[in-house]
Amino acid sequence: MYTIDLQAEELQLLRSALRSYLQAFGHNEADLVQAAKKLMLKLPEVADTKAG
């Protein structure tokens, strides 16, 4: 298990990068797409990080 601390802007960048990845590779690499989707589900929403 790994833990990383991200600023709100960094979290938004990570979410955007994963969405771009899914758009670019969504048709050919089903296993990677599934892994990226699972990762996105683990990420908190940016609004949630500001509440703490």
C-alpha cells in the first residue's frame, strides 16, 4: 500500500490525465482501461479535499 499527498490542483491534474488516457486508449487495451477506471474510483473528488 502506498500513500501520496496531493494538492487540489495535483489531484485535478491526475483526474484529467486519467480521463485523457481513457479517451485515447479506450478501445484497444481493455485490461488497462479497467485498471484506470478502478483507480479513478479510488480518487476523491476535488471538492472533498477542500472540505478537510
